[in-house]
Amino acid sequence: SSGVAKKFTATEQTILLGTFSKTVVPGFRLGWIVLPDALYDKVLIAKQAADLHTNNFAQQVMYRYLRDNDTQKHIKCVREAYGKQANAMMNALKKYFPSEVKFTKPEGGMFLWVTLPDGKSALKLFNRTIKKKVAFVPGDPFYINKTDVNTLRLNFSCTPPELIKEGIKRFGAAYSE
């Protein structure tokens, strides 16, 4: 199939949201919505209140990509690449971190969630890793009314496995300091 969206009908109590970030291109930050016709005008007003408009150029590029390409084939390639990168990161974490540092095994997506031992600050660790040219997202923004947490998010999707191993090695060295 070309990947162009088919006509879907939402029941009056269903709203379906999605994104192209995990399947086509993360940088475009484009999403989609399927909703009952009766809600369309209200959602449009809410969207307009949230921002002035979505990037028209990115929308046109996405439309043409979906129209002209086999998205299922693309998703298969992305899954294979992300799988290799995720495995490289998990193997490196096992090698360069002590066993008390825990991490998720993702079923999809582009990130690992890491939990440091209680009392360890991901934000303080970030200040050490950045000196070694390794960055991650400290867990603080993922919580409400919680700061200086012991969790963090690692992205594996933009880096080849060899560099992931080197980055996690540096990360492990910063953790050990």
C-alpha cells in the first residue's frame, strides 16, 4: 500500500491520536487525529489556541512521503535499526555499569529508561557526563513536583552501535567518579 491514510470513521465517543515521530521522522513533530465530525470545530479552535499553525512545509513533505512510499517497509527498516541500537545500548550498560543501575528493555520507541540507586541524582550525574561529551535527559521533567530524581532517559535512535558503546563507556566512567 502507498501508506496514504484511509478514510476512518470515529464513533461519537472515540478520539484517536498518533504521531509520525516514531515511525517516519522524529524531527517533524507531526501528529494526526481521528475524531467524530461533531468535535472537529471544537478541536480546531483548541489547536489554534495552542499554537498559530503547524509547519506547512513539513505537512506537505509528510503527505508526499506517505503517498509515494511503502510505510510498512519503512517501519520494518526502522524497527531493525532501532533494535540493533537498543541492544548495543543495553549490552554496553551491562558491561560498563554496576548491576544496581537498572534499565528498561523497550518494546518499541527510541529510549531506555534508567533508574540509578536510591539517593543518586541523575542531574548531578548529567553535569559530570556532559564534560565527557555524553548527554542524556535527567528524569526531573517527567515528574510533577519532584526534583533531583534518580531516573534518566537515554536515546539510542540517532547513534550507530559503535558510538553507543563508546558513549556508554564514557557515561559509566562518569558514574563511577
